[in-house]
Amino acid sequence: MPEHSGVTPLADPGLADYHCHPDYSIDARGTVEEFCEAALKRNLAEICFTTHYDANPLSESGVGFIRVDGKMLPVSPDNLGPYVDHVRRAADHYYPLGLSVKLGIEIGWFHGCEEIVEELLGRYKFDHILCGIHELDNICFCCSGSFQKSFSRYSAEEVVEAYFSQAISASRSGLFDCLAHLEYYLKYGLEYYGEGIRAAGRRHFEALFKALIESGTALEVNTAGIRHGLGEYYPGMAMTNDARRAGVNVGHLGSDAHRPDQVGFEFEAASALVPHPVWWHED
């Protein structure tokens, strides 16, 4: 039975999920079509696929991969081509069925990735470009097998300082439409450092908000934090509320789905945090 068969339709038929990983991402499962069918069953108006593109040459885990026809291939503009073509075909197929399908990508941030983004933008026309901050000193802090090694080098205050420094740099680049899952260090940081890490980032909010506003970069409300047992989204309510008061565009909903049954996860409640969550439009 398909994973999305038990999906409950959303009461609001105008929402969009702008953070979804089909099985081109090596940590995901479910085809583009299965995700689209799940989106239809959830009454979503729009879905945007954001396959991982992790190309940091200094990453401890090595340069990332993309799955194409069941084969693991290094991320590269050429190897991304089948994903791009697949999503574009899905867009043509599902638009008459009432679902707008958009082409996105989630770039794993590292200093120097700007050249990679510019190369991809010269090659493909993306509808949405996410920036995901996943590493500190080239070690993944959001991976179950490496977060302890990553955090062991830092105090909680040093973790958030290094994290927000990257977020500000990514914002100032002006290359991304949206920063993904802000405060992602909480995924394992709460377990490692305790509750104190929640408050450690607040002194960095103002500088980040300034960079976001100046560059026109948006934030997403990413509901995966509930799945990760945090009791709130990424970013948390304190940052979300402060960002909106500061004039930051908190303009996207994202489930960070890695399986079809996660599409639109928790959107019933999360949609209240996004001023204009309806994305359906004519191309």
C-alpha cells in the first residue's frame, strides 16, 4: 500500500509545501509522482521539490550524492539534470489535475558555495532556492552519527555564534530565496547542551534579521521540528515572532518531507504563522 494512502486532507485547499525531498535525495524515499499524489490527497495547491545539493569539498563526510535511477552519483550540474527534467515533466502532468509543481533545490551552505549556486543558476531555472546550514567546521551537526563530534568542540554559545555567522553570510550573498529550518542546531543541541541553548541565539537575531531584510531573503516555517520531538517548528516561536515584528518575510511553509506521507505535515496549525500561505497562481 502506498505510504500516502492514509494521508488526511487539509481543510484549507490553498496551501503549498515548499520543502520536499523525493528519492533523488539519498536520505529520502518516494518518487516525485508519489509525492505529488500525496500532495493532491492533502488538498495542497502547490508542491516544491528541494532535492539536497551538498557539494562542500572539505566536508568530513565527503561531497554529497544524488540518486539517479537507483544509482548514487556525486552531485554535479550534469547529474542534477534527470531530477530537473523529472520535476518539469511532473509539472506538466499534474497542473491540469489541480496541483502546481515547482522545481527547487536545497543547497548545503559552506563558504565558497556561492560559485556553485551561480553555476547552477546559469544552467537551470529554479523556482525556489533554499539554503540549508548543516555543518560546523565541515562536520554535520544535524546527523545522528556526527553531532556529538561536532558539538564536542564548542560551548552552546559558540555553536549558535558559528551557526548565525553562516546564516548571516548566506543571507548577504543574495543568492537564496529562503533560509531553511533556522535553529536547526536544536535538533540534537537540546539533547547535548540542555534547554540553555534555546536562549543562546537570541542575541544574534537582530543582525540576522537585518541581513535578511536587506537581501530580501525569506524564512520558512519548517514543521519537521515537531517530527524531531522538539515541540515546535524551525525556527521556534520566539524567533518567528521576532522576525515578523522586525519585518522579515516569513513567507513559506515547508514540511521537510523525506517520505510522501510527511507532505504537508502539521500544516493545519503552522499555516497560521505564514501571512500569505496560498501559493496557487497562473504561470
